[in-house]
Amino acid sequence: MVDRAKPGEQTRAPLPGPRQPSLADVAGMAGVSHMTVSRVVNESGPVRPETRERVLAAVQKLGYRPNTAARALVTGRSGTLGVVALESNLYGPASTLYGIENAAREAGYGVAICSVTRPGRTSIGDAVESLRRQAVEGIVVIAPHVTAGRALDAAPSDIPLVAVGGGEAAPVPVLSVDQYDGARRATEHLLSLGHRTVWHLAGPEDWLEARDRERGWRDTLEARGLRVPAVVRGDWSPRSGYEAGRALVGKRGLKAVFSANDQMALGLLRAFTEAGIRVPEDVHVAGFDDVPEAAYFTPPLTTVRQDFIEVGRRTFGLLQERMAGGDAKARHLVPAELVVRDSTRPR
Amino acid sequence: MVDRAKPGEQTRAPLPGPRQPSLADVAGMAGVSHMTVSRVVNESGPVRPETRERVLAAVQKLGYRPNTAARALVTGRSGTLGVVALESNLYGPASTLYGIENAAREAGYGVAICSVTRPGRTSIGDAVESLRRQAVEGIVVIAPHVTAGRALDAAPSDIPLVAVGGGEAAPVPVLSVDQYDGARRATEHLLSLGHRTVWHLAGPEDWLEARDRERGWRDTLEARGLRVPAVVRGDWSPRSGYEAGRALVGKRGLKAVFSANDQMALGLLRAFTEAGIRVPEDVHVAGFDDVPEAAYFTPPLTTVRQDFIEVGRRTFGLLQERMAGGDAKARHLVPAELVVRDSTRPR
DNA sequence: CGGGTGAATGTTAGCGCTAACAGAACCTCG
DNA sequence: CGAGGTTCTGTTAGCGCTAACATTCACCCG
């Protein structure tokens, strides 16, 4: 399959007015060759200050803007990166995207995006392909999803590609927050309050982050020889947290719950409130993410902060390295930080 | 000022391996001219089925991918749109972006983004300029901000540009949710519960959305000859809502509050809870946005839903129209919908 | 059976730019 | 003063593609 999209074909009016000025136009006005203009514009090669002035004046006057297509054609570099974003309206992915985009722009790159709703081997492959058609020089896949990991197995090897939050086995460099350690910290914090065990409201099974967090929780309990309660599973949404909360109400020995994200924790709190269970008096609750709202939940939520902006910046760095020829297959971890609030106030 | 960014200049390794296959390569393998290949690939002009087969096979075998730069150079069309996003990690903007991107991709366009942290005439201008350097064919500015509106006054007229949530006076087509009407509905709903008046926690003064919501609230009260309490102002964040809530506690006649967004409403709820004021028993609260969390606040929040995905889709439609030569300067409104929940349960 | 017709294919030019080299102008120094 | 730099500027070619026109070929019809 090859590019068949012909955007706006029928609808487009003939291009308006006189075309954009070119190097030649500027050159004509400044009385130099187009090559001199190119040198001024790109600051490549020596130009007499006086000549430069004339050229710059002409550039200004004509409103000259380099034609990226022509430049890309001859240099083979488009100056654009691509980002594949899964569920990009979620807080985490959106912030990560933001971080990447900022870092990229500072380095002089443009960013093209392609979002995917339902993950899967094909959809991510399609997204990558769609970006390649836009001639991106490198790709970041924001896809903390198991199938995403599998999709990466089939990742093209002829374009630099890095992933955020991908699995360990991914055949590409991966950067992610240390979910495992974050979960461990949250669980230990809950245990430090004197509980016999900690329940876990996990995220969807096919999300790597959900798995890592669950593993961190489980390992912590097991390392201490504590009972590991059955996992309750949600889908990240507040609604699923609410439903899980209703299911948890009345469980014997329910004293501490670690939710795999803040939104589900919110649902939990809601369900507990409705059932007359008080947090933190009766049950302690911790979340994950530290969304801006978390500090204002009822009660304010103890949670694990992920610095998404930092993740975005470092991801870009990783991609840049990769584009420079480095082929680190390594997995890079950004530490997570426990933020203690009222939902785990000691009794 | 002209493009001076030279991405990855020093770091970049010489391009790896043999270059990407070109039309000529495919042509050679299929035993036809490059022009025939072009026709097959673009489905332009007649090609004998048998020839097409051969060409397609060669395309497949070589992994041919059209070179966008070359195509853009000769056609003058890049197949890319640009989106300037302000605070793109907020729920609303992120969702809008998502909607635009989806609609654009379906129509065969790629999307380049450029986010801006602090708005202002220059920063938005810079963003637009940065996108133009990426040769986008049209631009959407997501910037529900007053200064954004002003920046749009200086918008270049030689590229199709539309805005989301811009002011009425903007010299470009604007699409937005009907903030005024939404605020009116929320206020009337609160009044319908039998209150003498409704307090308002407004958003930042320099946001158009904040202004429209405030106006909707004020007009509703004034139309009924009701007392208009002094506006309390926040910055959209839960924290500012919390602070506003503390300021409101103890005000005489505080029975109903309309918050300009859900996050601030969350802060309000928090402050009220801490002060022993019960919602909805003592005070009624309504928000704006209907973020996914709103239904799970304590108590679940009555709010005004904005369909951001729809906004995104329609914005793209507007831009497409504009690119086709239409020059509707009109302002398009998407209706907002009141969602009633427990925070305004009648007493 | 010649000439018209239309479908299928090929040829050519050029989009705007940069790389690579070629030339001109100016120095420096023995 | 001229060989041998240096600095500045110009010329040429070609990136991969599509638009426009040119050509070929098969076929139909009077």
C-alpha cells in the first residue's frame, strides 16, 4: 500500500496570487547570486557584511521564507520528528507529548503527531507508516501498552525509533518512569502505617505500566511474607475505580488500598464515601500519577508522582542520540517520587 | 528572521546504507518509465492492469515510499496542517487537538503541532511562523485567550487560519463551544433550586472562555433583577479553587456557586469540606467542562459538558472550507450541555 | 485499407534548494 | 612583484517528483 491520500484535491482553489518568493527572487533584488543568499540564510560560508546586509534587507522586504520541501529534497533531512501517541487526551501521554515537543522545537525540529485510539499491532504500524510518509527523521512511540510492545517488534529498522513506557523486551530503546519502584514505595508506605497487607486496584492487564505497578506491589508484599489479596482490576477510568470500590467494600481486613492510578483512586474514594467508609480513618488509599487534581480530592490523595515533562525531554534526548547513530538498546528509567497526603494520614 | 535551526547538524551520522528507492528504481525493476509508476502510485491516468500489477509488485519488493519533499516541491502542497496549542496538557485543549488530528488524518492530512506555554502576541506569532516553516497548508490556533485574539489580529493573511475558542472580534473564522449559553444554563439551573443568587468562581480574566462564562452568569442574574455578588477569580487550577473556596466560606447568603471549570470546583469542594460546609446540603455547586473525573467527585459534580472531539472535527471542517477558498469570517458555535449530578441535588 | 480515435506509455522540463567545485578579488610574504 | 594563500562570490548539476506534451499502438469505421 502506497500513499493514496490526495488531500483536498477537488476542493482546493488555484493557489492564490503570486507564488512565494524564492532564493532567486531575493538574489535578483539584492544583486547577488542565489547561492550567496543561501549562504546568508543558512549562515554557511563567508559573506561580506555589506553583502549580507543587502541580502537580509531583500529577504525582509520580500518576506522570503525558505522552502522546506526543496531543502529536504536536496539534503535528505526534513527537520521533523514524529510522535505516535496512544490515548493522547490522557493526562500522562498529553504531558509527555508536550515535553517532547518542547525539547524538539528547542533543537530546531518540528513535530508531527499521529494519535491512535485502540492500540494494536496494526494501528501502531499504520501510525508509524503514516508518519514516515511525512518524511519524519525519527519516531517516538508513546504507548505503554503490551500490544504496543509487540508492534515494536515489527518496528522498521531503517528509521530511528524510541519508545516511552514500552516493555523491557522491546527491540528499541525505551524510556519510562520506574513504575516498579514507584509501586514498591507506595506499598511500603502503606505498610509502614501498620497494616497487615495492602489491596491493589490494578490497571488493565494489557498495559505494561499496570503490570509493572502490580508487580511492584506484589513483590513488596511477598518479600515480607505478607498475604497477597486478590487483585481487583479497572480500566484507568474513575468509573471503573468506583465499581471496584463497591466490590471492595466489606472485604474483611480492608485497611489499605493501592490504586494503579489517581483517577481510579478517585472512584474508590467515591465508592467508600457512599458506603460510609472513611478515608483515612477506616481505610488508607494511595494512587499513582499525581495528577494536578490529586491534592484536592476528598481527602487529598497520597500518590506517586511521575515527571512527564522530564520524561518527554529525556525521550527526545534518547531519540537524538539514536539519530546520531548510537544504537543503545538500553532501557532508561526516570525515578518516581512518593507524595504523601491526607489519604494515608496515620491513625 | 529566517530559519537558522540546523537540527542535529554536528551529531548526525552520514545517512545509513543505500538510499531509499525512487520512482526510477521501481520503474527500472518493472520495466516501465518512471511516469507510469507515478501514475500507478497516484492513481492518476490510465494504466493497463497487467502493467499496474508489475509496478505494484516492484513497489512492494523495493519497499518504495513516495518522497514527500519532492512531491511537495513540485505540487506546492505539503499535505500537512499545523496546530498551535496553548496549554496542550489541559484536558480541553488536548481533546480538541485529538479531534482535529483524527479528522485531518481521515482526510489524508498530516498534523504538525507547536505548543505554547505562555500566550502572548509574540509567542503565538512565533508558533505560527514555526509551523509555516514546516510548510503547513493551513493552521488551527487553539487559544482561548485574549492575547491570542490579539495575536490573531496580526495573523498572516496568506495562509488559511482558523481559531478555536477565539474572541468574536478575531479577524479569522472561529469555532467555539457556546460558553455564554452554557454558563447561562448552569446559572439558571442553580437558580431553579430556589436560591436568591449565585456566586461565581471565574477563570483568569485574560481568557475569553472565562469572560464568556462570567458574562453568561452575570446576564442571567441581571435579567432577573437579582443581586450580583462580587466575582472571585481563580486560574483554572484546583489550588486556586481551593483558595477561592476558603475566601468564600462564611460569606453571608452563600447558597450556590458556579465555578468556571471543574478543576476549580474540585478545589472548592475541598475547601468547603474542610470548613464543614456540606455540598449539596448547605451549598450547591456547579462546574464547567465535564472532565471524566467530575462524575466521581465528592459529591458528583453538576457541570456543563463540552464536546471537544466534536469541536475538533468541526474545526477541521472549517479549516478545510477555508483552504478551499471560502472566506467565512463567521463565528461557529457548538452547543454546551448541562449535566446534572449530586452537587446540585434539591433540598 | 487509410485515417481518425482514444487508451497506454514515454519524454522533457522544472519545482527551489544545496553540494561541489570554479573563479575572482584581495591579501601576505619572500 | 609574483607565487600562494585566503576570502568572497558565482556556476553547474541534480535531489525525486509531477505537469504537460509527445508518441506509440490497437482498434473501429466508412
